[in-house]
Amino acid sequence: MKKISIVTACYNEEENIEALYLAVKSIMEKSLNNYNYEHIFIDNCSSDKTVSIIRNIAKTDKNIKAIINSRNFGHIRSPVYGLLQADGDAVISLVADFQDPPELIVDLVAKWEEG
């Protein structure tokens, strides 16, 4: 079974993390259930509750991976490092603030499968 990796870079996203997690989980379970998946959250040294929320989610869901940076590595290097840790057949970068609707995952996977 093919694996989809979704990478979400985070910085002070306590308001969005759980909602994004639930949206991606729902999409993967309902619309893309013929794929394995991992959702990697990489935190860039947030000062709010983002890290604790990610850790709590990761404790209960084996599809969730958490990378917690010890300092802020910037808005370019941190997400790139997250992408390098993905081991799926396809990797999708999804921002935490819903700028890109998670529903696009279905379309992106379909286009990827088309070649």
C-alpha cells in the first residue's frame, strides 16, 4: 500500500493544530483509505501551547509524528527539515493555518497518481 506523508510546519499554532489534525485524519480515513499515511508536525520553537497539543495528539495516534525544534530555525529551514524526514511515496506540505484547505489533499493525490 502506498504511503502519503503530510508535513505541517508550526509556529504558535495552538488555535489550529487540533482542527487541522482532525481534518486530515478524516480525509485520509474517508476519502483516501486505500493509502497509509503519516502526518508530521514540525514545531519551530513555539512559545504557546502548540508543542503540548502536538505531543498529546502523537501519544494517541500512530500516524502522527512530532519534531520539536530546540530553537527557531526560520520559516524555510524548519519545514525543509520536516520534508526530509518524510518517508511516504508522496509528500504534501500543508500549512497549519488552513491557507491551503486540507480537502486539496484528495486532488493532489489524484494528480500525483495521474503522473
